[in-house]
Amino acid sequence: MSKIYKCLIIGSGAAAYSAADWLYREGITDIAVVTENRLSGTSRNTGSDKQTYYKLSMDGLTPDSPYKMASDMFSGGSCDGEKMYLEAVNSSKCFLRLCDYNVGFPTDSYGCYPGYKTDHDNTLRATSVGPLTSKVMTEKLEKVVLEKNRTPLLDNLLVTEILTDNGVAYGIRALNLENEKEENIYAENIICATGAPACIYEDSVYPESQHGMTGVLLRAGVRMCNFTQWQYGMASVDFRWNVSGSFMQVVPRFVSIDADGNEHEFLGDYFDNIHEAYSYVFLKGYQWPFSSGRSEESSKIDLAVHSEMLKGRKVFLDYTCNPRDFSFEMLCEEAKDYIINTECFADTPIERLEKLNSKAIDVYLRQGIDIHKTKLRIAVCAQHNNGGVYTDNNFETDIKGLYVIGEAAGTFGLSRPGGSALNDTQVGGLIAARHIKNKPTAAIIFPCFEPEEKDFVRCDDIDYSHFRTKMSRVASFKRDYESCVSLLGEISSALDSYPTKHRSLAEYYRDRDMLVSMKALLEAIISECPETGSRGGAIFIKDGKALKENTHYRDYLTVTKDGKVEFVKVSPVPCEQKSFEHYLRETV
């Protein structure tokens, strides 16, 4: 039998490298990082105008506490108070580790970390190193893990199966992408940090290199938690990038172009008061994710964009000139105050953006897109899964020894403060590492066998991409019950007859993972949403009518498996008050 690791970490993004480093710091060095492609993934390849990291306030002036931070995250609904408290309590420790690793978060002359307001939050906990915060985090952590800690990196391995026996994980099966041979790798523990199932939507801001492996986890037998809760928002599509924050706060022009090349400045078709529309465009800067609760306010902008696309038109942002009838004086007071206070008042959106955040322009210039001259094509895109695999407070799944952290885990509920996902990538690895260190060594029997060669036939005609198009149309931020039922039938049939042939063995496994993930999401929507209604990041439509939210379910997690739903009561945010001496006795 090949080597047995203490822990395998699957993934090569901020969450995976964080877990590897925390394990090493806890004295667990018999580990390895397994990845399909070291340079792929969401952490390394995505960002926004100034990609946000959400942490406990450290600006020197703002009163804050872990309890307050946890309560704010918990207030969004349908998330566990204990887990939010863990996220908050460990926030400072994880953030300062990144600072020690030279992730250059801004400070004042005294060493305080100033902050700003992010979406779904009214505090100043947000910070950033610019448009590429998660990329910088990943690169700095990778340097520590691979060079300083000398952790082995097993690259070009596509994980195709979690090996389990009687509800206990003991390793993985992986396809070597260099020779298309499969191999087993054994471990006492596995930490999966592979992100969301990024492959299931056509309109998506996930990098094309990001797939996720939710389908593999589902096939292993995990349950999903809040899987229906996604974030969708406007993003450019020729180069996948969120157009949040500064991109909206400078109030660009929204235009659509039909098949004949005719241009339509369309916001006036959806708003009675065009000046109100422009104020909502500004507010999209920190209300960027679509919110069913704001569907008659700032999220009406998303609905207008989607409606234009359903007409067969392409939608663009134009920064070269002001929208029709634009008047600075007619903007809401919040917008006027912001533009004045940030000293970005100028005659055109592109001039305002240059003053407010020139790095946002540079992001596109590096891709050969000059928004001084070129309109930016956009859509309402899938951006983040607030749900995911159901785990306990140690980030361990129902399968013992299998942990899921980062976006792959079902940590958040109906809404979350922008940037809290980056905090989560760091905290999840710490919690899982501590649990692995402190738990008794399990008596695992490692079956000694190697995978059989698959009877596989190459066929270039196999293509399942049309399912992604349908998912974006009927199962994203607008969800139609009857259409979801119909699409579920199509995908289930495709899985039932899934062939042992494809363009390549790797594509065979990737598409199977995609279809399994799609099926699980559609089942969750169909089983949950008639009860919960429109909530979080989606509107739910049944019999042609949008259902109102049933707020009773904000006090519950939605746990799904095999088309069945269970509503699990959330725990409150802990508020334990014992004497210092009590903890001193326990520690010493």
C-alpha cells in the first residue's frame, strides 16, 4: 500500500493553503495538498473593484466585539449562531496572521487598520488590498506552505471519489491528468477546500478554470445546508469580474443593444423616476448582490438587466458619458455626500472612476479592455454560494474524517456581509486543524486495492453545456417552480443514461460532477422554496406568481439530501459570561 497521510487538503486556494498552514502550526506535518491545477480556482482568479476582507474592527475608534460581529452576521437569517461566533472570535487571529505573512492591508500611522462599509453591513469592518485581495492572500499563504513549511503539492490530480467505509473517510481516488491513470491516495483525514460548484451556471463570474467538486462530495453521501442560498449580481462576462463598489458608485450609463444593432438606454423603461434609478445604481455599489427584499429598490436594476437579456439584447455599461438626464443634484443625499467626501466629482463616469479607484480601470486594461473607449458587456451572474455541504462546528461532515471548509461548506445563510467569505477561508482551516489535532486517532482499516481501468470511449460529440444555459434562465436569481421541475427531469435522465464516453476522461468526470450538483440544487429548490418563498438572493415563482417569504424559516437551516428537506433549528449566538478565574483554572 502507498503512503498514508495524516491529512490531505484538496484545493489550492486561500482556504486550502490556510488549512495546510494551520495544520503545520499545530504540529501536524504529515500532510499534502492535492490540486487539479495549482493556478486555477476562485481565490487566485477573481476579485472586484476593491475585493473585501471582513474582520473585527481594528480602526482604533469603532467599538466592536466578537459577539457583536457574530450577531450582525447571524441577523441575516438561516445561519447558525455558534458558527458565526466561531467566525468572529477567530477573526483577529486569522487576519493578523495574514498581516504577518505580508498581505499588505492598509494601516494608519499608528498601526490601526481603517475600514469601510460593505454590502449587508453598516459597520466599518471591511478592508482590502485592492481588486486582487484573495489572489494576494493565496500567493502569500502558498509561499509559506510550499517553501517555508515544505508541504508536498500533488498537482494535476482530479479527485473523482472520496473513499469511505462505514461512514468513515480513508482517502481519495484521483485521475492523473498527465497520463489519464487513476490512483488511490490514503489519509486519516481529508479537508476539502474546493469552492462552490462553479460550473452549473452559464451566467457566472467564477473563473472558467473553477469547477468545484460538490458532485464528488454528494456521491460520497454528504448532506447539503442552505444549498439554495446563492449570491447573484451584475458582472462583466467577456472578462468575468464583479462590477460592484466603485463601478456602480460613479453611476455609469446602462444600455442594451438588439440584434439589429440598435442601442437602448433602458432604465427609464423600468422606473417612473429616472433620478431614483440613478440613485439606486449608486447604492448597488454596496448593495451589489441581488436581494429579493430590495426587488422594488436597488435590486430592480438587476431585474431590468435580466429583462433586457430575455428580449434577446446584450446589456452594457458605458463609462464614457453620463446617463440621459443625469443630474448630480437629483441624486439621493447618500450618493451626493459620498461623491463629495471621496473627492471624485467629475463630468463623466470614467473620470469619476479614475478619481475614486483607478485600479478598477487597470483590472480591465490588463485584459485588453479599455473602458475609456469600450462598453462593458454585463449580465446578472452567479457569484457565491452561501450554502454548501452541511458540517458541524468543527467543519466535519456526516462522514467522519471528512472536513469541508471555505465556500464549499454551508456556513452562511440568507445574506452575509461582503468579504466575510474571505474571513471564513481562514477561520475554517484553523478550526478543522485544531479538531484534527485534538481528536483521538481513529482505528481506520485501509482496504488495499487499486482502482480498475475504466472502459472508456472517446467521443467529441458529447456536450452538456446547454444545461448551464437553462440553469441560468430558470434556477438562478429568478426561480420558476414548474421550469425547475421540468429541468430536473431532463438532468435526471441525462444522469440515468450517463455514458462511459466523452471528449476525455477528465471531462467525463467534470460533467458528471456538474450534473450531480445541478440535480441536487434543483431538488433543494423544489423541496424548499414552496415552503420558504422568495428570500435571500432569489425570487421564487410558482403558478406564475412570486411567493412572499415565510419569515418563520429564518430561524432554521435548510438541510437537503436526495430530494428530501429537513428544517433544523439554528443555535443562538453564544453569550457565555463566566469569571476570568474559571477559565484560568481550566487553562492552567
